Amino acid sequence: MFKHIRNVLSIPELRNRLVLTLVLLAVYRLGFSMPLPFVNQEALAESLKRQGGSGVAHVMSMLSLFSASNIGMMTIFGLGLMPYISASIIFQLLGTVYPPLEKLQKEGEAGRKKINEWTRYATVVICFVQSYFWIVVLSGGQSGEDRIILPDFDNFYMKLVCTVTMTAGSVLLMWIGEQIDEYGLGNGVSLLIMAGILSRLPTALGGLIGPALKNGIALGGQSGIDRLIVLVAVFFGVVWWVVLITQATRKIPVQSAKHVRGNKVYGGRVENLPLRLNQSGVMPIIFASSLLMFPWLAFKQLASLNISWLGLGTIFTNLETAFANHGGFIYNACYIALIFFFCYFWTAITFNPTEMASNLKDYGSFIPGYRPGDRTAGYLERVMTRVTYVGAAFLSLVAVIPTVVSGLLNLDQSVSSFYGGTGLLICVSVAIDLIKKIDSYLAARQQPGLLDVQE
């Protein structure tokens, strides 16, 4: 391991990129803890404490998880990358249904730069709207209760100052991500999200190991050494399984046609077309988690009506409890159903078998046993449908693992979230991508890669 680290640091360009990435991540963590002006932090902490494990707290935790933010606290990076991610998803979806934008996507680098420019403008607008309404909600809205902004500064002008500050913070985060893309290592936005997830690790470990250190290390009980060993083994087992499935592909043999030029014959080789098992990444889990917030809000409102007809009041109360606790058969069944739906939906808008078959035909390649054109497109679509089913099943298992581990081993949600779910998938995917980027620099200089165990 130390030999690989020495090889990485011995390359000046790679070393400079690594140092710049670490410095920009440190800037992100610094702004993550800087509170907004005119905010009563004690009142805010008390308000969040009263919410406890409610559905609102869970939704805020999920939003913070995949947006590199601390949406529950009023800091300059309070919204994180959530507006930028929202704008990117909007333009990606529009590219599949809006012909001018779809045409722009096919123009290569020039089209990509134009879409990125529009995405930045949309980010500023979304961030301004979200930050203003978020400040209004946390300051007590129009009711006058639980106001978070200090009384002497609770006016429209000061709220506007906080809004501009949060907007500038999110724009700065977007800029930091782009600088990491250009001059650092890895994908900047993904690294910021990963840093936000890993920042919760010390707190989770403290809640897990703290009781053992306080009560003494012994066998048995909730803080026994045997329980900690089991948890560590389960964690590494889950990580190994997630890495294995994340990297899994379905390889389709593709043969290139032979070309005769002069006295030489080119082509005729058989290569593989890899189709990822998890084609949609973490997007289905993110969409499913977000949508499950709305049933909880709806059942909460219906339960407050106290409808006694046919026992509907009791039914609405039970459903509201099921979706608020984020566990149990009903919640997990809806969760899995939505993950399957969004896996197929996201694959349908990102994977175009007709276009892929057309590209193979243009390059003079074909799949053995299938004619170029519609036959090849139909075959690719059937294979992708089956592969997506397996990938959706994998995502469903990963999504419900934290709930199962929390229930069986009586763990806090902050600890069990590292055993699966969106956070673990993001960390694994970003770590693999970062290792590949470093290995590409090492391979260009004929140095062994980080995963190369040969001497």
C-alpha cells in the first residue's frame, strides 16, 4: 500500500491535482459549519430536537445525504448542491422529450458547454427560490411561532440577505465542483457529496463505540465486543457485495466486419459490448425516497381530520405512522415498487437500443446471429430489460438493508445507514471512479495501478 502511495506522490501532476482536491474539500467543510448571520442557533437546535425522528427529520436527512448539504442547519452551504443537482436532472429529462435540447446534446463538446451554461443559470434561480422559502419556514413563516431569526433582525431585508448568502454558497459549491473536475481528481460534485456522507462517520462511530468504552469491553450485551465484531464483519461483507454488483456487466459479443485495403485485411475481431447491471446508479433510490415523503404528508393531513366513517381515521393514522417511521412491510413494499419503476424509467431515458444498433451498423459491426438494424435493437432491448430487473432487485436489497440491520441489531439510523442505502452506493461509486482516474495517470507513466497486486 505504501509503495502505491509513494508512486502516486512521485508524479508531480498527480500530486498537484490531489493537493488541490484536498484543499477545495477543506474549503467545503469550512463553509459547511459557518452559520448564517442573524440566526438564533439555540432556537434552531431546539426546534430540530423537538422534531426528533419524525418524517420531516427523515426527509431533511435524505435531502442532506445526496446534496452535500446540512439542510437542517442554517449555514452558508445549507442547501449544498441540491439546486445544481435538481437543475441537472431537469435538463437531462428535458433532453429526452424536447427536440431542440436533444439536438443540442448531440452536438458534442459545444452542445455540452451550452447545456452546462443553462444549468448554471437555472441553479441560481432554483437556489434563490428554495433558500428564501426555507428561511421563511425555519423562521416560523407567518404564524410567529418558533421564529429562528433574531427578533431585531426579523424583517424582509434580513431574510433577503440570508437568501443571497445561501445562494452564493451553493454557487460557490458548484464552482468548487467544476474546479475539481478541471484541475483536480475525480468528479467534483460526486466528491463533495461523498465528503458530506463520510463527515457523518465520526458521529456514527461515536454512537456505536461510545457505550462500549463507557461500560467496558466485555462479551454479550448491546456494547459487547462480540457484537462489534459482527457489525464490522457485516459492514465489510456488504461493501464487498456492493462493489461486486456495481462493477458487474452483461457482455454482449460484437464482431466487426472485415475490410480489405490493398493486400491487408482489417477488422474481423470479436469484442464485447458491456451493459452495466446497475445502469441507473443511485437515481431510483433518490427518486423513490423523495416520492415517499408525499404519502406521509397526505396521510398525516387525513389523520388530523378524525374521520370515523368505516374506521378510516384509524386506517389513516396507522398509515401515517408506517410512512413516518420508514419501516415495516407497507413502507418497504412501496419503496421496492418505486425503485423497480424508476429503474426501468431511468434506463428507458438513458439507454436507446435503436441508436446503439444504428451506431454498430455505421461502424460496420454486428451481433452474431442478429441482423443489423431492428433485429439488433430488439435483442438489445430484451437483454437490457432482463438486466434491469436484476439491477432493480439489487438496488431494492441495498435500500432496505439499513432498515433490516437497524431492526435486527437495534442500531441507530445514523449507524445503520452506512450498511446500505444511497450513502453506501454513492461512496462506493465515487471511490471506484477516483481509483480509475488515478490508475489512468499511473498507467500513462508505466506505473502499477492502485489495485495491481503484482510485483
